[in-house]
Amino acid sequence: MTTNPILQEIYAARAQLLAEYGGDLAAYIRSANERAKASGHIIAKIKQRTIRRTGAAKQSVTATECLSAPPSNP
């Protein structure tokens, strides 16, 4: 299997960053948030998006109800 040098560089950078924080991802994220706030740059506050359902999705029709009826006995 061939190696991708770009991915190898990304993996090395990630490993170095995590090593600086003792492998604690939460500590790195807290530090990054503090640095972002201290920078004075505007930080976007993104709301959680919800999925809108269409009328068809709201109906309680199962997949088996969509099938045609079996032939009746004469």
C-alpha cells in the first residue's frame, strides 16, 4: 500500500499536538477555545439545525402498507 505524504504530515502534526497536552483531547480543545477568545477575533455562534420533515415523512405509513394487496381467492 502506498503512503500519502500529506496524510502522514497531518497525522504527525496531530500526534505532536496531542503529545503537548498529554494525549488529552478535551484539554487541547479547552486551550484552543481560550486562545480563540483571547485573539479578539469574532467567533461564530452556530445554532443546532433541525431537520424539517415533509408531509410525506410525517405520515405513519409503513413500507408493507405501500405494497399491493395479495390476490384474493375466488
